[in-house]
Amino acid sequence: MSKFAIGQVWRAKKPANSGGLVNDRVILHINYLGAIQYDGPSVARGRHYPIVDETTFEKWAGRQVKDELPKDEWAPWNFEDGSKNK
């Protein structure tokens, strides 16, 4: 059984700035083979949502952050104290 589920929001093991936001990813879909389709600040507007296999997503994912985010918003990148972006 996978630790990933639709609607979860994950932060990278090494977060990065994506247009002033933390490059978190929300899981939109998981297919029957376990491939994960996601959205996030690093996905350009008008682009298809990327799909990666579970192993690739797991290598990228650090921790789940859905409960830490403002409702229906992405986390802003903290330029003053980079340690707060983890």
C-alpha cells in the first residue's frame, strides 16, 4: 500500500523557490499502476500536469505539509530565513 494519496501536499527534501512560492506538490491522481499526477507552483500555467512513477515522487518528497498551508494557497518562500522553507 502506498503512503501517497490524492489531495496530499508534499514538500521536497530540498525545497526550492518557484516564483516566490515553495515548490510543493499536490497529488491530483494516482493511476492503477501507481503513477502520480501532480500540480504545484513549479508547473507552468497552461501546461499538462506532470506524471511520474511512485519511486521518482518518493525520491523527491520530503514530508507532507497540507495542514501547514493556508487554505487553498501555496506557502510563500521566506527570503529572510531560508531555514523556514523546509
